[in-house]
Amino acid sequence: MLTALADDSWWYDLTGVNATLVDDDETLTLVDAGLPWHGNKLIAGLSDAGYELRDLDRILLTHFDLDHVGGLTAFDGVDVTIYVGERDAPLVTGEEAPPLDNHKGAFQRLVSPLRNVPDNDVVPLADGDTVGSFTVYHTPGHTPGHVCYVSESLSLGLLGDLVREDGGRFEPSPWLLSYDTAAVARSISEFADRSPDFEIAIPGHGVPFEKNGSAKLGRLAATL
């Protein structure tokens, strides 16, 4: 299901996980790619928003997890570039395997046979890098290479699994799903302090906020 949040951004509700489509100054951008069986829904959403598959220019990943990278291979053969935080990039490309000495890493390793490595180029991103109108914020904890993206011109924050929406508020990524919950808390506080204000906030799970997104994140940060 695709829902317009603004004239230039759309929310994919993929039943339990989110993806986002953004027209970033005529550069069509997909953010996160769902599970392996979500590829057809992602492509269909392009048409629902008035675009064709050939219009897609890039894919931004907030992090490496099966439910955020699984649908990437649906875009094999399409001229798109994939961007992801530098610590998670070797996992996306298959050059490295998730570590077994962390509970989250061990789970990622367990489900790795369910995904295929994408054919498209993968570009690693560091804190402070920019892609179009988006600034990259390294926010480790959920995964070592987790990043958030903020477009000040679009007033849009893409938060991945740093937080999740629950009952109309943000909650930190929980222990079971995170490499390091202390790092999650630090990342939330630092990101809330460093990032510009944005209205629309889209987490990886739960319902996006269409207004006062950064303010709602700030309320959570104040409790940590």
C-alpha cells in the first residue's frame, strides 16, 4: 500500500516494515527495500505514484537487515545505485558475514540464506555525507552501520530502525533487535541534537508522523 505524505514523498506500508519513495528534486529515490517478497510491491508503488521503473535513480538503505535489504534484487538490471552506511556496506555486498559473537549478528547470519546479493553498485556513506538533498547521520546501535537521512529542503527525516513508532510515540530500538542498546540511546540523543528540524518522520516500523517529527524524536531523547 502506498500513501502520499507530501507532494514529493510516499510511504510504503509493507505490512510490518516501511519503505519510502521520494522525488528529491526530480531524482527518484527509494529508501529501504523490504523483505525478499516485497520487490513486486515496491515496483508497483512506482506506478501508483505516477512513475515508471526506469525513473528510479537511487536506493538509500538505512541499514543491513533482511527486512530492509531483501527486495534489492528486484532492481537488478535497473540503472540504480545503492547507498548504505559504510559499516554495513560489506554485509550488503556479501563481502562480509554478520558476526556470530553478537545476538543480533547471529540472527542476521541465520536468515542470510533468504536473501541474494544485489547486482547494482553499492556506495558506502560516512557521517556528514550528502546524497542529493539528504544529509547522512551515522546512528549506530541497531546495527553498526545504521544511518538516518534528513532532507532539510523537504522537511523529511528517514529514521530507519533507530526508533519505531508505537502508540503515537517513538520508542528506541529494543535489545532483541539491536547490536547495542546503549549505542542506540546515544545515537538518538546525538541525532536529535545535531539534526535540523523536520516535519515528516518515517521510522522503519510503525506509522510515520506527518507533522512535528523532529519534536517527537526530541521528546524521546529527553527521556534517555
